[in-house]
Amino acid sequence: MDNSLFPQLDPARSGELQVVFATDLGYASRVEVAAHSLLQNTTCPVRIVIIGTPEVAGAFARLKRILPHFKKARLEMVFPAFLRQAAKDHDHHFLPPAAFGRMLVPHMMTDRVLYLDGDTLVRHDMAEVLDLDLGGNLTAAALDLIVMRNVLRAKRTDIFKKKRHRDAARRAERSLRGFLETGCNLDRYFNSGVMILDCDAIKQHAEIMREMLNFQRARDFITFDQDLINLLFADHMAELDAAWNTWSGVGVTKWAPFLESERDAFAKARSDPKIVHYYGQTKPWGRWNYRHFTRGYRWHRVYRQSEAALDRLVDQML
């Protein structure tokens, strides 16, 4: 392995949870909110690793300010040359290279790692990750609820009585065509925004390690690296409960196309998720979304409250 492209990080300390975020400058403030929620709720020592390109080096002022408040936490920032090279080839039609930081994790780290997208909010103790049984799998993730809902809509058009619902089902079917062309199994399609990776086990699979760096291949996919992850780990992914990666719109699981017999499976995710993930187009920040979340989107209000708590702690640490 070329260490000039992939800096080799030291192993985790005993009993320490390794958590990785990958970001660009635009999402740095979101990572601060996610990291604060992680530190607030986790009882074990935490090593936060932020992967990005050099322009993020001066960011994260709030996170750096509050870090001394959490005595068992440490922060590292890594700028792999591989991403810098990818940035030179970046064009506006392609996902920013920093978004592929999760693909570099096994190349730079050892032991078990929890990867989190920047638009997540941790609500429970993540020390549980250290002892979670992956069943011999290389990774673990939860199913993507947006894709799942669209798959069920497309399969169950007959249960919809109103025309607008039938039209939505037909739109869902059209939205899945691109996914089908990738070869992904849409009945078991994972969201890669929250993942547990066994880096040592992944290193034993040379082909997977090589293909994780195949950014050119990912260009042809709908969700870029997420589709690639679903293909590479199709037979090596443990399924986490939806509460581990709860879409902020999880309330839709109370209605069709989910059958009554299926809705209880999401009860924990709806009422008390471990991690809330604001994937999709609707975010709890930004002026145009403010009116949207005040109409009753519970988890959007919770996000705003969490960011306010971060800002209060920053003020206390001044």
C-alpha cells in the first residue's frame, strides 16, 4: 500500500470507539452538530477522525472549542493525498471527492470503525458498537427507507385507492429503473450513511479493497458510492435495525405501502431511534426548510434543538 496516498493511522486505544466523518467545507458545520451529539451520548472513550481535503483544515471551530469538555475524546483530521488527486479530476457533474472518504477507511485504519454521515444526529450511547455482533460479516448497515418505500409502492400499486397515491406509485416505479440497471438488490438495499466497518476483516479481501477506490465505476451509479458499497458488500453486510439509521421521514412507515403487519418493525425507529439521519432533499437547516420542519417534522425540531445546545456549550467554553 502506498502510504503517501493513504496515511496509516495508529490503532485504537483500549476500549476506544473510532468514529469517522468524511466531509467537505460545505458540510463542516453539520459534522460539528453530529459529533457533539455523539460525544453527549457516548460513555466510552471516543476517537473522532475527520477525512477530507485540505481546505477543511481551518474549519470545525465549534468542535475544537468544546472538545476539552469531553475528557475521554480526541480529534484527528486526515487529508489523504488520494482524495486530493481525485479533487483535481472532479467536475460539477460528479459527487465531491470528500464524500468518498468512507471508502478510504479500511485503507488507513484498523479495528472496528463507526462511519457517520455529517447529516446525522446521535441519540443513544454508541459504546454498544464495540461489542455488536456482526455475524462474521465485514460491515453492518440499515436498509434505506426511501428506497424501501419506493420498492413497496411499485409492488403494491393495487392497494392505493386514490389517484394521487396511484400516481405516486408510478413515479416510484420510474425512480427505481436507474437502480435496477446498477445490479443492486433493491429488496436489500442499504443506506451507507451509518456503517460499522471491520477494517481488519475487509483488508483480507483484496478485490473489495481495490474496488472501493474505483471512483470511475461509481460515476455511472445513481447514488455513486452508496450503490458501489451495496454491490461490493452484498454478501458481507449485516442488517442493522432501522433504529440505527432512522430516516427523518420515518413516520411514513405508519401508512401504505407498508402493511399493518410490517409497521411494528419500525416502532422503535419512529419513537426512539439511536441515530437520526437527514438524508433526502429535506434538511432541518437552511431558510427554505425552516417553514417545512415547523409544520410538525419532529426530528427536524430535535436537530435545531441539538444545534442550539452545541452553541450554548461553545459559549460556556469561551
